[in-house]
Amino acid sequence: MPYPLDHPRPRGVPIRPLRPCSETRSYIPAPMHPVHHDKLVTDIPFPVEIDINALTGF
């Protein structure tokens, strides 16, 4: 996804949540969830908070 010139590009590793699709028996993007750059916070399937930068070292 391109970023406008007046907004800095996020640093780090982008995390895109996926959800299982029973029809295709694969994982597909979860459009209702944002792309996470610094911290992953979710309640599905259980509450979790992960500092992505600390995990990856970026």
C-alpha cells in the first residue's frame, strides 16, 4: 500500500491479521482489523498484546 508523501512510511515489520476460511480451507486477510506496525493488540482468539519492534529487533 503506497503512502502519501506528507505522511512518513511506518517503520518495522507490518503484521496483517488473517482468519480461517472454511470454504477454501485456507487463511484470508481479516479486513476488519488494521495492519499492525509497532504493537499487535487483539482479542481474537484471545486477548494478546505483542511489541513487534522488541520481538523483531527493528
